[in-house]
Amino acid sequence: MNMQMAGEQMLSEMVAMVFTMVPTIDVESLRNKFSAVMSKFHVTKVEQDEVHPDLHEKIDLFLASIKLEGKSPETIKGYRLELNTFAERVKKKTTDTTAADIRMYLGQFSHLKMSTVGRKLSVLKSFYGWLTNEEMIQRDPTSKLKTPKREKRAPKALNIEELEMLRESCRTIRQRVFVEALYATGCRLSEIQSLNRTDINLQTMSCRVIGKGNKEREVYFSFKAMYHIKKYLMARTDDDPALFVTERKPHRRLSKRGIQREIGIIAAQAGLDKRVSPHTMRHTFATLTLNNGAELAAVQQLLGHESPATTQIYAQYTEERKREQHKRFLVQ
């Protein structure tokens, strides 16, 4: 379709849209005014069934670049998914993409949480910011777009009673190991899922995990966790190197979805009203440890947070803890 035909089609569609909203409007006058404005621009139509190859090419270059920077495979996978979704819906060259295109794209996800929309925008900001720095485009279309404010909600951790209910409801050795390992280490789901048997140092009751940004850190197990881990490994008859494997043969490393499902089953067995996930156990580790007097900087290192501000959100003292602190430190 040439530019003249594309312009005529766009003009007709715009006039028709305005007419449906304001039926009493003078259509001919509106058409003339729109035509005068559009005469200053070259208009090309984006075909609905075609993604411009330039966009996919630039996405591949960007992903290769962040891989060299040391981004984790999980992060790169997430970026690829978000950017491919964007490419399928926007279908424009990177040089032609505007802030309005990105606003319209994000507007399609108004049913999602602001944190999710913010994450999508963050990926686009990283992508177009990189293109601008590499001088592949002249202007960053995301530069004037502000990240949506996140809902201010304290992480939902289990209290001590709920943690004990979770422990007592475990019906298999493996279920108990899930609970104890996730709680004692405060690990992310991906960190626990990728652990191998040989990663665990039985002498120091610790292991090293690879976290966000491909950064390695040491985490620690409790006596309870080590007891149940040893019991679980002794009962295993397979030779798979993974710490957590499927129950059915042939045994293989349990997926992240499999661990999430198992934690949900344990929570249902415990009769807990709240939703419990592997990340809930991480919240529980951070909250109960801080409430018990641990230093913020130490918990920050154990969780693998870059900023203490991220860890600070867990420092929500319980009423009992606040009352105890008041009695202990108030000068009479």
C-alpha cells in the first residue's frame, strides 16, 4: 500500500471513529481539517500480520549484549518473552516506535497489577535505552514514560504458629525437606530448584547458590533442615544429581512448577487460609529472623539483595515484638 492510499485509509478511519462518538459533527468539515494536518506527514500502514524484521534483529542483539554482561539465563528468558510479546503487538521498526505506541501497548494490560505493568515497562526501558546508548536510534521513546507506582503491601509471611502447622502437616519426608530447606535458607525458588546433592556441605551445613545477576552467595541450613535432608537422601534409590527429584520414575530434577505445586498441597493439608508459595517461605525467613533481632545487613547478604532498602520491607515488627522492645529499651 503506497503512502497516499495509507493516508486516505487512516483519514477515513479517524473520521469514522469520531463520528461514532459525536454523531452530530460535520463530517465533511472534520475530514478537511484532518486532511490539512495529515498533509504535513508521511503515513505508512503497518500490516497486521507482519512483525518488522528490524525489531527482532535488534531484540536478538540486545539479548546477546546482556548475556555478555552476565545476566542470568532466567533473566534473559524473561526479557525475550516480554520483548517478543511487544514485537508481536506493535509491529514497527525500532526507529519508528513512539512513546504513544508504548503507552497503547501497556494499556492493553490494565487488568494486571501495577507491579506487572511496571516490569513490562522496565524491560522496554532497558531495551530502548540500550539502543539509544549504542546509537542505533536517536531518541529513546521510553524516556518520558514513568514507571507506575507499585502497590505498597507488606510481604505476607507466616507467623511462628502457621510455620509449625505447615511442618506438622507434611506427610512425606520430601515435603518436610521442602519446608525446612526453603525456610532455613531463605532461597528463591530458582536457587533451590537448581541445587544438586553435592552442593550441600554437611560439615558447615551450608551451600552456595547462584542468585540474581549471576551472583554467588553462601546460605545456611538449620539443624532441623539438615536432619530431614539426610533422611530424605538416605531414602532415595536413584542416582540423579538433583537435590529434589520427581517421585515417579524415571526420576529427574523437579521443575519449579512442581515445587510450587507441592508447597500448595502442604498448605492445603495444614488448612491455612492464606496462599503459601516458595516465596512466602523466603518472606517468612526474612521477617522472623529480623523480628528475632538479626542485623539488617546480615539478612540482606543472606537474601542476596543488592540494596538494604529491599530488605527493609521485611522489617515489619509484630505487635508482640514492638511491645517487648519498648519495655526493654524505654528509659524510665
